[in-house]
Amino acid sequence: MITSRGGKIPNCSLTLAKVMVVGAGFLSLHALIPSNTRHHRLNLPVPHYHTLPHLNRFPRTLSPNLFRDQATAEVYRIAPRMERLLYQLPCYCYCDRSLGHTCLLDCFVGTHASECEICQQEAVYAFCQKLKGRTLSEIRTDILRGAWEKVELKHFAKMLVDSKEVAACQD
């Protein structure tokens, strides 16, 4: 029997304690898997994206001038150049569930992408593949397979600042 200073601990407290211990264990295991690879290892479903092109004007993405971090500013600088593409791509940080986003473009309409490496990696991957002449379908298939996980944002940002877009996208 477990007791406290005042006597027995009620069963509901024991249950709560068990839930907290199990929850802490799950969070510890979850933390061991890098955030940008969890979706593949956990077999989570594909996040939302639009299958058809947008017929109206796209919402404006935030200005890159709002961000001090060089990599973030550069990704926000290229986002408006590929609105149609980002509109039809999923975002594997699962912001569709936590923030109600419907596609990768939504991440750049607000500050979410500035705080999320996954959003930035996917956008950079899409940008580079677009520069190489790949189609939307090919880019989306690669993103679904996790090809964006290899993008190194700091390297990419430095090359863009040096006006070397094509070089920044070399494998």
C-alpha cells in the first residue's frame, strides 16, 4: 500500500502517476528520433496538400526583411517565386494538424516556417528541383519519400547570398 503524509493515496492519483510515467517514457523515445525523420519511421499519413492548381490570387508570403537569420530570410525570399508549387506540396511538420495549414505555402504566409526547419528544408528542396526542371509530380513524389531531409539550410543560404542559385542546388 502506498501512503502519503496524510494516509492512503487515492487510486486516481496512482492512475495519474502511471500515466505521467508512461507519457514521459514515450516523450523520451520520441525525442530520440530526429524530428525531420519521424514521419517515415512512424508511418504517419501524408499531410494535407492541394491536388489541383489554385485559380485565384495566392496569399502573400511574409517579407524576408522581417527575419534576422540569414537562412530563414533566404527561404522566405524564394517562397513567392514558387507559390504554385508550394500550394500543391504537403508539409511534413504536420502543421495541417496543429495549425490548420492546407499546404506548404501556408507556412510562409505567417511566421511558422521561420521557426520550422522542416518547412524550410522542403521549400528549398522544391526550389532546387524546380530550377533543375523537375515537374510538380516528380517533386511531390520526392518530398513524400523524404528527399528534403538532406537539405543543408546554412550552405544553401550562403550560396544564395552570394547570388549562386544554381550552385546552391547542386547535389
